[in-house]
Amino acid sequence: MVRSAAGSVRYRKGGPNTVLRLALWEIWGSKCYWCNTPVLLNSTQIDHIVPQNVSEARLEELKSAYRLPIDFDLHDPRNLAPICTSCNGVEGKGNTTHVAPVVMTRLKYAEKRRSAVIARVLKFGRSGKVAEHLLQAAMADLSDPDIRQEFVEHAPAVVQTLAMTDPELGDYLSFHLVEVAVQSEAGDYQRVQVTLDSRGRTAVALLEKVCGSALDDVLQGPVIQLVEEISGRVTDGFEALESAEPITVGEPTSDFVTINVDSLDFRRFAGTVEFTFGGDFEASLSASLVRVRPDGDGTDDLQGDAVVSGSFSIDAVWELADDQTGVTAGDCIIDAWTQDLHAAR
Ligand SMILES: [Zn+2]
């Protein structure tokens, strides 16, 4: 029996890894997995989440620390992710081994996306010439003036063909990105990535130019509310952990919270404009837990780790009559929620 096709999808030292790079970039949402910033395919690199140059001995230690399978393959898509050049550079993520929860979270995401990455690579292998040419175009080195010129001359025909096939597709990769920072009462900053298509960009123009509100002012309240809601749900989750004995939970602290707004729509009525923001979040939190021992004799101190993700929506309204007030945002509603909680000594 030959090796399965899925097993053949792995990073090759010395390349070529172009199709694998394309697959990772697409399946991970065209973003750097480390800083979460949208990145073009031609400036994306493949990162080994557990570095590929670790010693045998260190790899064994990491396998046990990260609860990885015995036959863990460093070059398998379950250890690969797309990274931007600055995060992969000297100043970025580096090849140091990071604290366990952060790496474990990333490995979990890679595991979740592994089968889609493999399917994408295999599908590309079955595609024809057009896919190959388009990939070459996407990977073109635009820092070369001649290539750039060639790209600018010929790319519009492709984009037009795409837009005629499906109008939404013609605009799907428009990385209009703004970064909004909001501040909680405790003084913590929370970054919010806003990536919008043409409809969303129109909405921002309306919000800022017509309604006279700044995007970060509108998002301030709901985003702080979202961060608090995440913390509250994690606290509830730890308290409800399967345990015969009551658990007391300290205030969770977050290793990271990433919040992305990726849609913004609006509806105009006479004298009113309604905006709807949509987006998703991922967070890793930890908390100290205290559990009463089953025999009632004293307590155990535990460490709780939580990895959560989901999606949310925010409505905001602008009333022409109160043009002094600007846009008023309502509550942030969590529409989908998944959690993975662990408690250990
Ligand atoms: Zn990055």
C-alpha cells in the first residue's frame, strides 16, 4: 500500500512549498497567524509553530509539555501556519519557544485547519493550467518595477472576469484595514482589527463624514463589553467544571484577546441610519482555581486554562434629529461561542 495522499502533504526542506503556502494562507484567512494582520500571499512565509530546528531532546520535552502525539511530525500541516515577514524576522516571534498556553492554542488552531489545508493542496494538484498561472501571478515579486508594470497592465482583466462571474468575488480581497484601540476603565488597551469590503468602506465613510462619529468612539463601549463578557463566561465555565466539589475562581487574566470586525452594513431610513457590525474573536485566558478536596479536608490550588472563540454583532444608530450626539452603539451580542477549558495542578 502506498502512503496516503494526505500524508504526502507536508513541508519540504528546500522546497517547492508554493502550493502549501497558498493553502495555509487561504485556510488561515489570509492573515499572519502571529500578529493577525492581513498579509499578501507573496509576502507570506510558512512558520513551524514548534520550531523545525529543535533538538531531539527538546522536541521530546515539548511533546510532553504540549500533549502532542508520539509521532508528531514537525513538517505536517498540524505544525504549520502562515506568518508575515516581520513576525518571522529577528524582531518578531523568533524561534524561541514561547509559553505553553500560547503555543498550545496555536497548535489547536493548526489541528482544526489541518484537513482543510490538505484538501486544498490536493485539490490544487488536480487543477489545470489556469490555477497555476494565477498562483504565479499572486506570487509575483512586485518590488521589481518591470514585473509590477506587467501586473498593473494585465491584472484588471482577471479582476473584471472575476467580478463578472460573481460581483461579490470581485471585491472579496480588499484589505481595507484599520486598527482601533479602545481603553477599558482599568486602563488596558484592546486592539481591534477592522477589515472591510467596499460596502463596509462605504459605511465607514457615512459614519465618519455624514454622522460625524469616529469608528473607535463607536466601538469603544461594545468592545469593552465584549472583553468583560468573555471573562465572565470563562469564570462561569470554570465554576461549572465537572467536579463534585465547589470551585472558587480568581479573576481570569488574558494571555491574548484578538477581536476582528469583518463586516459593516448600513440601512438608511428617513432621518435615521442603522449600522450593523459583525466580527469574530479568539482568546486565551487563565485563572487560579481553588477546589475543596473530595474528603472535605482542605483545598487544592489549580490552574485553569481557557481557549475560547466565537462571533459577535453590534448595532448602532444615528438619528438626524440629534445630530449633536453622533452614532450611538447598542450592546455587543455574542452570536456564537465555543470554549475549551482545562484545570490542572
Ligand atoms: Zn505577523
